[in-house]
Amino acid sequence: MTLEIEQFMCRSDNFGILMRDTESGIAALVDAPEERPILEAVERTGWKPSLLLITHHHVDHVEANLALKERFGLTIVGPAKEAEKIPGIDRQVKEGDVVRVGKQEARVIETPGHTAGHITYHFAGAGVAFTADTLFALGCGRLFECKPPVMYESLRKLSELPLETVIYCGHEYTESNARFALSVDPTNSALKERAKTIEALRREGKPTLPTTLADEMATNPFLRWHDTIIRRNLGMENAADAEVFAEIRKRKDLF
């Protein structure tokens, strides 16, 4: 029993996700950035989605909701705290709720920060998490609706998932994130090697995702608030973890 995942580009830099439980054949989408690439993915795979799992209300994640609902008759699942902003929502979910895609189960993790009601879907059995705009490869989302301590707590929760968890994010931001990461953690050999790999992938027009939590814990400064070298580089050796995170986020905003 496995979860097959088709990842594809939408808009300029959004990722679309179409998945299928191999045992039941049930398929689902994660977010709906743009109708055309999603329909192309359905045609390419033959996986007709019956569910649409929404992570947050931003238009580049919900734009195609109603068109897809009309075409496929799918059920739209989304964060209860943003329900009024999710077009066509049928089921509202919150922390700890379970969403099933065939035989596969996802636990809902509330991960506010980028938006006040953002959620992550963690398929523990498949070892996969869809973090959208909370956790990026080598980055995290901008704080549009929350203060830094809120995002810090969300990232802390995600950091406690199994290290082998495969992470699917909402955008292809990794190359620019790598440049910033090196500015606060320039002596990290794993980060330097990863940045070279990312640059090569982008030169070839290939995606840098998915990533793994293990790679992020080793190289993503937004998960490395505890690291003594980063703290020394920031002049924050004795600061609280949340304060270190806030400074890193501030510097990224100005980078």
C-alpha cells in the first residue's frame, strides 16, 4: 500500500500535487493554484481526483477550487479557521483531525504563521508531509498574518516529525533561499554542497523538491535556531530560540 505522487508546476513558481492511493485507486489534489496544469496532470496520469486538500486561503492556492469542483464533483477540505475564505469548502478541519485518501490517512497539523489558519497534511504511513507555505526547502513562508513566535511554534512542531519525512512545499523558491541561508550560515559544508546541487538542478530546469526533514534540519536556517555557529554569526549566543528565529526571518525579509 503506497501513495503515488505527481508533482508539477503551476503559475510561475507554484507546485501542484496530485496523489493516488494505490490500493483503493482514490486520488486527491493538494491546493489548486491553476486549473490547466492540474487538468494536464489528471490527463497524464489518469487519476481522477475526488478530494481537494487546501492548506490556506491565498489565491495562488485556491484559484481553481470552483472550476475543479464543477468538473470532478470533488470534496474540498480546508482549514476551519479560514473556512470563509476557501471557495467551495465542504469539510472544515483543525489540529488532530484525520483526512483519508483511500486507505491513506493524513493528520492535520495547524501551522499558522504565513496565514493565521494555515494547515499541514501529514501522511505518517506514507512518510510524507505537505507543508505548502509554512516550511519551504531552505526557507519558510513570509509572515503575512502572524507574529514571528507563531511561525516559530509551527516550525518547531514540524521539526518533531520523523527525520525521514518527505516534504512537499508550495513554491520553487529553493535557489534564492539557498543564497540567503549561506549569508547566515556560510561555513555549513552540507549547506554549501546542497546549494551547488540546487544550482545545477535549476540550470537544467528541474525542480528542487521534494526535500526531506533530515536535509532541512541540517541546512535550513529557519529550523536551526539552536545552532551555535548561526547564533554567533547573528550575535545572539544567549537569545531564546524564538528570538533567533525572528532575527533570521527579519534578515530574509530584507535580503
